[in-house]
Amino acid sequence: MSRRRTAAQRPDDEPLTSHDVKIWKIRSRGSSHSVRWMVGGQEQHDTFKTYALADAFRSKLVSYQRDGVPFDVDTGLPLPMLRERSRVSCYELLTRYVAMKWPDSPGNSRRSVADALKTVAPALIRTDIPHPDEKDLRAAVYQWTCDPPAQKAGDPPPAIRSALRWLERHSLPLSEFEHRTRGPALVRHMLATIGQRLDGRGKVAPVTYARRRAVLFNMFEYAVELGVVSANPLTIVKVKAVKSSGTIDRRSVVNPEQFRRLIAAVGELGHDGPSGPLGQRLVAFFALMYYAALRPAEAIAFRDACIISAPAEGIGELLLERSMPRAGARWNDSGTSREARELKHRAEDDTREVPAHPDLVHLLRTHIERFGVGRGGRLFVGPQGGDIEEARYLAIWEAARKEALTPAEVASPLAKRPYDLRHAAVSTWLNAGVPPTQVAAWAGHSLEVLLRVYAKCIVGQDEEARRRLGNAFGTPDLSVAPPESEPDQPEEG
């Protein structure tokens, strides 16, 4: 549902109402149904997804018009409707939105919602009276408002109680978004807030800004659904988009020789134990990312049953079933840092087939022979059978880079993160001539995302493209010499 509003010519703080109301018939175009009316000469309209919703809204307007109720010129709404919306605060919307999203959201989605809402909270409060420190407000939202299980467990921690009470009493009413001048300014302030780092050191990465904005957009869509705002305010204000290339940096992609150096260094790292250094347990872990394009969470969840074929020679086959993303114990229903879930962008029972390079088959065989398998058949567990913490395998990877790469390579983006090994696998498949549709299926991407994200990593095709271009215009016939030009004649006189 969207709203277009025109400005009433009056001071911002002076209320203006009118009984001069005209309401037109519903205008339907495809799946869009618009209610149009005029208040005090100012045209208004709301657009609904169904005719029934549009008709119900129009009927309310007609009823208030017949009863002689004054309409607010600025928003176009009857005063009772405007007052009803004014009673709902931004903080109440945050609370209701989290409660709605929590049950069906995975841990990382819950954490993303909490990050966006704690960041924007200081932009949705009254600033004309003394207020708590922004850090306290954000802590209250993150630790309590965005954590329904904590709310059910008991009272909020003493450290955030005063901030919570202040938010409940002094959060801005949602009606502020309906104001012709304060509304757009509030939206711009809100978007500027989520675009800044919390430590004050500049702007966040474009992907972080986009993720936070998506959370706010969905929250206000929910507010529209509840009927507490007329339209999503983020659709009214036009703000320049934060640009992101969205492509993989070719400099981050390792070649086979560089990967062999890295994996050899990994095998020598970690504290010694009864079964050798921890790094030896991670050799096949990193190899799954490099040769089979697994995400780290997919490699953590990898089981021996995922190895469909492991021939002594030739290409083997893997079948991926689950992923174990790390969200943190606060955000998972299990109360553990990781939780088994479906593969990314896949249905609950969906799987993904991936080829296994002979080198990967050898490393997987070696790993199982030396370390066996853990609970549930998982390959990559610690010496005591527990999860290998993300901090530990990241530390080993960082140490391996310093050990195996040259100083110039260490300073570059080359394999900066283990996730870059997945990018190397996909890039290698594409450059080997594997059809993009097949690469997308192996990697678990859509074809559109694959070609957009890895466009800069497809190399070595320039000469072939030039050859095809030459063939398209035909081969020039050089047997017929061009006519010779006549020599210049001296000028007379």
C-alpha cells in the first residue's frame, strides 16, 4: 500500500483540519486498487493489493465524512483514525515486529533484525528532552526487545531497565511519519543512522547498509499490514542508493600452486595433541571449500554419508544435505552456537550434488582413516568430539597465510578469508569451460547471481571473443591490391 501526499500551505506546528472532503470511486488497474479523495483542496490516495481492502478503507472515509468528522489536511485522514495511529509508538512497532518474525526465522536472520533495530533505535526517539546514552538504548533493544525468549524468562537485567522504560515512554509516535515535513526528515535521519558504523569511524559496508535497510523496509510493511501507518515511509522518500559492485575481487582467488602452499602450512599448525596438530584436522575442511565450493557452514555439517563415490582415480561425487551456520546461542532455538538447517536458498529436504576432484577424494580418505568420524558421522570435530570453533579455524587460516604466502601476497586480498576458497572453486569451474548452468547448480546459486558475482573472475576468453568477432565479419581478400594513389602534382605558377 502506498500513499502520495501534497503539502498543505501552513506552518509545521499549526494543525489544519477541514470538512471539505470529496471521495471518488475506487480505481482498479490490474492487481492495484487506488482510493482517491481530496481534503481541503489537497489530493490524497492510498493503493491496496486487493479490492476488498480498498473498499473497506473507502467505506471508513465515507462513514466519517457523513458523520461530519473533521479530516486532517496534512495526512488526509479523519481525526479519529489519526489519533488511533498516534497511540502506537515506534518502540511498540519494534516489539511487535520482532515477536512476529522470531518463530519462523533462522538464527542469523534474528541476529540481522537485532542489529538493524538496535542501530536505528536512537533515531526514533524524542530529542527535545534528556535521554539515555545511545549505547544504553542500543543495548536495551539488542538484549531485550529483540530477544523474546529473554522476555519470557523474567525481568530485564538491571543495567538496561531504565533505558527500556525511557524507550517505552518517549519513543516517537508512528504518526510522525505521516507529517508532511517531519516525516521525510525522520526517514532520512533513520537511513543515515543505519549507514554509519557504531564506533563513529565512517560508513558501513554497502552490504551491511542494504541488509539493515531491508529489515526496516519489512518492518514498515508490517506496520502497513497492521494499519498503524498509511504507507511504507521508505517508499516515499527517495535516497541515493549505496552502490556496491556485488562482484568477487579477482585478486582474492588463489591458484592451485598457492592453495597447495596454504594447505601444507595448515597441516603444520595448531596445538599438538594425541592425534596431531589441530591444523591437520582442517586440511580436508579447507579442501572442501577449494575443490567443491562448499560454504564454511556446509563444510562444518559435512558427514561421511555425503561421500557418494570416492574412486581411486577420476572424479568422485558428493551430496550435500545440511548446513550449520553460526548465529550464536542467543539466536538459536537449540541454545548452541550452531544449528543444523537446510542448505542455503533450498527447501528443507533439498540436496545439492557436487563433483569431487581426485585430490579432494584423497584428502577425505586420509582424514577419515586418521581421525574417523564424530557424532552423527560428521568429519570435522575437535579432539574431544565437539565443534571446532570458528575463531580457531580462522586463526589457523590467518597463520597459514603468513607462513605460506609472500609478504606481497599476505598484504593483498588473496585468500583473505576461508570463504575465498569457495570463490576460487567457482572461478576455476567457469574458466575450465563448465557451462554456467551446471556451475550454478553445483555452487547452489541462481544463474543470474552466478554471472553477476563472478563476472570479473572469468578470464582467458578475450582472444576467443576476438577470433569469433573476426569470423563474423569474414576474412578479407588480400589477393586484390588496392589502387595506387596518383602522386601529388606540383602547383602551376
